Amino acid sequence: MSRPRKDPRAERQARAVPGQRPRYDLARRPETPGGRPRHDPRVEIARARVPGGARLRLDRTQHAGSSPSVAIGAMSATPPASTTLLAAPTPRVVAEPAFLVFAVADAPDGRLTGHDRQVLGGARLLADADGGAVVLLAPPLVDDAGAAGADRLLALPSLGYAPETLAAALLAEIAARAPRHILFPESPDGGDLARRVAVSLGEPLFADVEQLSARTAIRPTGGRRREQAGAPPRLMTLGEGRVAPHLGDPHEARTIDPCEPTETTPGILRAEAVPADPATVSLADARFVVSAGNGITDFTSFKHLAAALGATPGASRVVCDAGLMPRAAQVGASGTVLDADCYFALGIAGAPQHLQGIAGCEHVVAVNTDLHAAMVERAELSIIADAQAVMPALLRLLAEGGA
């Protein structure tokens, strides 16, 4: 704070000349200025500025202090105390659980998918109600199981496509630990494993649960014209997008040793995954989409980049309306709504209808010349540059990496 703020009413009253009509002596200076102190925004910005870095960063928790004025350049080189990093939350430990809830995850390549996290969220609903613990059964190398809500981590064998061997290992764990509930994702692999386990145990499977709580499980029946509800059974599969993932404090995720499975003779002698051609996969099924916007003019380089990245090409409505890309490639509310793992937007500003179409994408990368574009705000990683210059640079880097 610096100069005092003027109070026009007090000044006018001090200059008033007695009489019937209001008259003022403009040459008279009021003895006391009065009014609140005036804020100096330059001083306040200097006080809140965080040293270091090329961009201006302000600590808004720094309020005006007792010193009346501070020069703009006279800031301390030591960051304010309020910039101290907060301590990481302490993991929650369930030492002696009343029961166990198994959460079986697909976890391709040792990474939990969004569907796997939802299964863990459903398992947490069942375990937290009565003092239970969640055991995550997944392939090795899952590194964020605690943040996803797992109290124990049990590694299942990773043998590629071997459902019979995987079911035998899971049956051994069920026999040894007697879990109260077992949740599977209603996915191609998780659903197949759940049905194999249900047949082996001779127990019913409550498949494709849409609503789950500690006391009730609901699923559609009769061609989705009716609902079946009841207490949560032992074996369940959870549909995608039905339960929120765990967003609370992290859990211990202590590793426990697996049991020795029984010997099995697999009926599948050889299995091979045949990847689909990203150029022919529909946008609704694509996991990685590279999309062109109004900032792209060289569509030959764009298609080469999509092929080099192994991504499915998409486009904004402006590009499709111009006939530069087929209508089937349009992304947005009036085109295809994506459910991809990654969306790479080249030269797309981000109209509201386009942002609606990528709301379900897990990661978004944007290249745009406008720092304040809506797509840049939505993206987790942005390159503020001309997309026409970025594409050949990426192609060159990909060529050097593959050489």
C-alpha cells in the first residue's frame, strides 16, 4: 500500500462555504485527506512474485504486509514459505481385515486401465462397509495399485493368452483365502475368466452389474427392459463406466505371495494376437487417434504421420466439410464420440462440439499456435507451434528412432 485513497465527499465538505446555496472554495486544501489507503498493484505483484522461471508466477496467498512500500526489483531470492510442498498422504493400512474382496484386473502391459480402476472402486465400496480389505489380482509390474485402492497386491502368472492356466491360479487363491466377493471387469478377457471360474466353482455369476453398493447389486435383464436387484453375490462382473474409481487416500498395496496352482493341461496350444490396421479401424473403437484441424494443409504428411505413429486418422468438422477428409473421420458431437486412450490434435482450436467428442479420452496432446485455444486448455501436453512445422519434425524423429 502507498498513497491514501481520496474521499470526494470528505474533500467537498472541507471546501464548503457557509450559506444558503452550496458554494465551495476550490483553492482551499483539506487538512486531512481521509479515506481508505490506496492499493498499488505494482507493489502487490512484486510482493507476490515467485522468483525463478521465465514466466511470471504469483503466490496469491501473499497478502499485503506491514511495510508501506516495496520496490519492484527488491524481492528476496528465497521463495516464500507458502510455496513449501505438502507432505504426501499416509497410505491407509488394513492390518486385520474382517474379510477379503478380490478385484481381478486385466492390466495389459502391467498398467491398470480405466475399467480396472472402476473394478477396484467397486471392490472398495464392498470392503469399506464392514472392515474388509481389497486384494488386487493382476499381472506383475502394476505400480499404482495403492493409489487405485488396493490393500494387497497378488501377482497372477503372465503367460500371454492362457485362460485355463490363469483360471487355475485364481481358483487356488479362492480356495486358500475364501474371499467374500470377487469382481471381474466385463471385458473380453475379464468376462471370459469370470465365466470359467463360475463354471469351475459351480456358482452363479451376476454378470454386467450396472449399479453397485455395499447392500445392493443391480443388472439389466430381458433385453435391458427389466432390472434384477439383490444383495451383492460372490461372483460379479462390472460393466465399464458403472462405478467411479477410488479417489480417496492411497492404500498400502502390500505384496503377498501367491499360492501354488494345480497342474493343468491347457487345451489351447498356440495363440497369437493379430493387431488391427489402425487406418481401417473405426474411430469409435480406436485407442489412439491423430486428428487434423483447420491448421493442417499438407494432408499427405498428416497421413504419413498417422501411419508412422500407428494411429487412426481423424479430423475436425471444418476439414470434413471442405472434403479434405472423409465424413467418417469427423470427431465431435455431430461426428464420432471417442473413447480413446490418447488423442493427438494437430491445428484444432477446440470448438465446444469437438471437445464433447473427446470428453472420454484419457490423454490429450495438442499442437496449436494459440496459447489460449480451448484445445490447449483441455490438453495435458501442448506444443505451441505451427502444426505444419511440427509434422515433418515428428516424422524425422520417428525415422531416426526406427533406424
